[in-house]
Amino acid sequence: MSTSLVAPVTPEALLRAPKVLLHDHLDGGLRPATVIDLAEASGYRDLPTTDADALGAWFRESADSGSLVRYLETFAHTCGVLQDEAALVRVAAECAEDLAADGVVYAEVRYAPELCTEKGLGLDAIVEAVQAGFREGEARAAAAGRTIRIGTLLCAMRQNARSLEIAELAVRYRDSGVVGFDIAGPEAGFPPTRNLDAFEYLRQQNAHFTIHAGEAFGLPSIWEALQHCGAERLGHGVRIVDDIKVAEDGTVQLGRLASYVRDRRIPLEMCPSSNVQTGAAPSIGEHPIGLLARLRFRVTVNTDNRLMSGCSMTSEMRALVDEFDFGWADLQRFTVNAMKSAFIGFDERLAIIEDVVKPGYAALMAP
């Protein structure tokens, strides 16, 4: 279709576009007002402010340090108020509602159950509360005329020693909406190979997993995640660009690892605004997603932490349209890439692509 015959990408149309989200942290997406409510209800006294607007600004400013370690410190407050079942149900339900209102039709939302045990909650109770919240949020969204499906990823913190335990938890609840496993936390000093027993167990159980890699640490992190651990997707993966050479005349040469990632169609869960905040990319305009999309890597667009980045899927897409002049065809490709890479069944993925994503974009592209 000629671009002259395609409707322009406007902010209003972007909001209506069907979106697929693979990399979103539950504890990074709370509403500021909810953080304040939960802090008051639970007796949490460490918030920097109890004004919702000021708190939202504080999270964004604190996350803008350019350091992944500093960025992760903001989670002390969100995790601090997620220590009882009612809080977990509420936050999960609001997450589903907020994503649906942003046009997301399928999302995989991740969190670390081990960070919600400070007041004695057991891991199973935590998972069951979050799953109940997601189902409640899906039902509320449906009542408002929006359809969304949430799959859950359970994270183990790579600096701790509970990855096998969390992997077993993910397998135990895989028939209840938990679709996969991840490791999160600081990359430097905590290579993914520290968790090999968890990944071997997951492979034996035919279970899905992604790994945070290539965000704060470079190519060795990506190589280990893929070749030692067997990751199906890369959380961020932005540093794969270190294995790509662009000559002055514009010709591109891919190294062995970059070629492997592209040739095997390994999904990259890219989070542009978050990557700028943590120093993984200097700016949105200089983010490797432009080059990687042009080279046809399996790029997907994600939010990472909506509270800390003050972002949504719509705002991330809009920023990419502004900086790289992406059009509807590019945004549809990113969305289909994500749906192809989801951790649900092939027939379920195909149905969402054919019945929701493609018709939704066709309607938006019509002049």
C-alpha cells in the first residue's frame, strides 16, 4: 500500500491501536495515588511525599539518574506496599485496567514474588492474589468495552539464591495463567549462569522463560543467556548493537552473536524510555531500536516500568514515530512480532494476530 494512501499516525489513533506488551513490571506500574493509599493502610512510613502528583514526579526524577542500580532503588517503595493479599489484588486489577485503557490487548506482566514476603505471605498466596487481581481487572475492562488478556511471568532476583524455587512456582501455576519465568535485578556481577539449575529445570518441564540481558551489561550477558541458559527471549537486549558495525558509507556488518540473534528470530523486549533512564541508550533518537528494526531483528516495543518512566505503550510508540518516522506498517510489525513471541499457545497467538491485531491496524491505516 502506498504511504500516500495510508492515514497519518496521530496521537488519537495511536491510543486506539491494538498493542501487545511483553515486558512490564507489576511493581513498576502502580498508580501514585494507589501507592499512597496502600502505604497508609499498611503503615508504610517511608514515602518521600503523600501528594500523588509529587510522588509520580519523584519516581520519574529518581529513575532518571542514568544508573540501573539507582533506578532499581525506587522499587523499595512500591514493593514496600505490596506485602498483603488485598494490596496485590488491587494493584494487579488496576494494572489490567490501565493497560486495557491504553489499547493493550495482550500483556505479559512480571513481578518477583520473593519481594512480597516481608510480612509473612507465602509464595503460593502471593501468586494466587495476583492472579485473582488480573482476572478481576480483565473483567472490569471487559465491562468497559475493552478486551485484554494478561499472562504472568514470575521473576527470580538474580542476586538472591531462590531461582529454582521460583521456577518451580511458575511451573506449579502454569495452568492458572502463569505463562513463564524470568530473572531480574542487577546484571553486573550476577551473570545468568548463576541460575543454571532453574533454567535446566524449566527446560525439562517444557516451560517458557526470558532473561534480562544486555541492558546494563554487554555482549557476554546476552551470550550467556542464550548459549548457556537457553533463553527464548531477551529482556532488553539493547547491547546487541555492540556486535554490529556501521561503516561511514552506511554498510552494516553483523558479528557472530548479532547474526545468531537475528537469524534465530530471538525476540528483543526493548524498552526505549527505560533504557535512556538507566543509561543503556543516550536518548530515544539514538536508541538502537531504529537500526535493529531496519535490519529486521525481531524487535518489540515495551514499557518496562510505567510509573518510573512516566510512560505507556501509546507514549512509547509516539516517541518512536517522532524520532524514527515509523509508520503504521512498522508499528503493526512490532505488534505482530510481540504476539508471535508470547508465551501462550500457537493457536491462541494466531487468533489474536488474525482477529484483533491485523483488523485493528487495517482500520487505522485506511485513509
